[in-house]
Amino acid sequence: MKKEIFLSGSLLILIFFAMKGLAEEIHWSHDHQAEWGSIQHLTETRIPEMYPFATCSIGQRQSPVDLSIMSNQHKTNRLRIHYLPDHPVFFNSGHGVQVNTSENYAGKLVVGHEDYSLIQFHFHEPSEHVIGDQSFPAELHFVHVRDDGKIAVLGVLIGLGKENSTLQSILDNIPSEAGESRNDESINIHPEKLLPRNKRMVFSLAGSLTTPPCSEGVDWYILMESITISEAQLLQLKALYSENARLPQNLNGRVVTHQP
């Protein structure tokens, strides 16, 4: 994740971006995700620094999960999504299609009475979360950070159907080379156009980042209603990154709650 740190007053946010930067420096791939926890940082000689992604293997609250397991109906904190149009940075992270919001972007997710600033969103193909035997062609993650460094991710499941014009603008502007970014002030993106109409029905649970370093303490909210993209758009997404999804992880006693 390469984005300017605009919440510079939070040490936790600095740590978060430092860890994400480390994940970009050390080679890893979705093809060998079972080995993430044993990847060594070759310039370190002490444990645990030698194994910066160990949480991927030993963590007890890892994401994604099967949302149908041990799921119960429960009233959750009200979610309010306040996304605004933006002139973002289109970023090829080397692991997926990513859009970084502009430095002073005011879009946010409100959970109860807490504000989480939207810093980026990215795509996985196929979906990472599943619902029993049902998986989806793709999944979108909106990543938010609170002032104290707490992370909340809003997940959107993606099915096939009508074309999404906002996704098309993203696909047409993502650089083809890993690590490259593109910032064009003439291009306006409205993240809200990537959300379903019904935003009240939601799964929620405590989890982690789904890519190294797999840091835990992430609050997940996955909307129950999916959005659609066209088959041609899915093929275009797959031409950039395919099979960049982590497999579902054990719940380890966690309960998935859902609010219908």
C-alpha cells in the first residue's frame, strides 16, 4: 500500500503503513499462501523479526472466513457510509488492482459514533469470503483507518450481471506494471457507485488483513447484498490479477454475526 500518511499523529497508523511497506519489499504470492508465516526477512537475525508474517500462520483471528459458519442474528453498530467523489491514485500493488484516495479525502465509514477514514480500496478474484458452498467471482475491500489506528474493512461481494461503469473507469486506468501508479486530475471516481443499494444487511466479525503481514485487530463488515460486473469486466480484471484470493481461515471460536 503506497499512500501518503495523512493521519500523522497516530503511531499505530505509522506502524500499519510500515508493515505494509515491509510486505511489499519481501516477496510473497497467493500461489504459496500456506507458507506466508514461514517467510524469512533475510536481513534480520532475531526472532520474531526474522518472521515478519508469522501471524499469517499462528494468528487465531484470521480473515477471510466462511460467513455461514456459526452465524447468528445480532443487532450490530449502525453503519453509515459517507463516500464522496474523488480524484484518486490508481495503483498496481503487485498483488491486485488498488485505488488510493487522495490525501485530503473526506470520505469515511461511521460505525456507531466512530469515524473511519477511507484510505484505499482493492479487488480480489475470486471472492475471499464465502457463504457455505457459495463463492463469488470477485470481492471488493474498502479499507478504513480510525484516528487511533484501528482498521475497519467493508467488503462487497461481486457477481456477474450488469456492467459497472465505475469499475470500468478503474480498469481502464490501472497501470499494467506492478508498483506503478497513475494520478489524473481529470478522472473522477465515486466509490459509492461500487456499493449495493441495500447497505443495511451486513455480516460482521473480528478478523485480520487478508494479505501479509495478516495483522489482526481488524473489524470486518461484509455487505450481504452483492453488486454486479459484466463478464467482460471480470475477464479484464483477471487479465490484470487472477487467483489473488486467500482461502477461508478457521474461525477458532469466533461468531459471525449478521443483521438482516
